[in-house]
Amino acid sequence: MTKTTHDAPANPKVDPDDSSNRIKDPDEWTTGGEPMTGAQASYLKTLSEQAKKPKAFEPDLDKAEASKRIDALRKAAGTE
């Protein structure tokens, strides 16, 4: 028995409005309270130095706060 196109799952390339992949606010992240990743730390450090705002980098930030600071620095630099 073959499946008809009616039985096939939606193709995300054809239907890009997949709400499961929506960008969530960092405050909604289930892992937001975990320590920031190495990639976040590196990027935040670089951005804070480029923006001449060294206090924006704190090594003990969680993932959500690091993401918010990265977004704020990118927005301020016009690279968003």
C-alpha cells in the first residue's frame, strides 16, 4: 500500500510556517537558566570589546541573559 500525498507530513521547505521552529523569547527557554555556552561566551566577549562595553560580558551569565545581551549589542552595532 502506498501513501497518498494526503497522508504525507507537511514539507517544511514548502510550508515554512512551522510553529515548532519559531524563535522563542529567551525567558521562555527551558534551558535558559543553565550556564551560557562556550560559543555564547566567546561571541559576547568579542561583541562587548568591539562595542567598548566590557561590562556587558560577565563570565557567570546564564544562556538566556547572554542571549539578551548579545541581541542588545548586535542591535546597538546595527548588525542585527
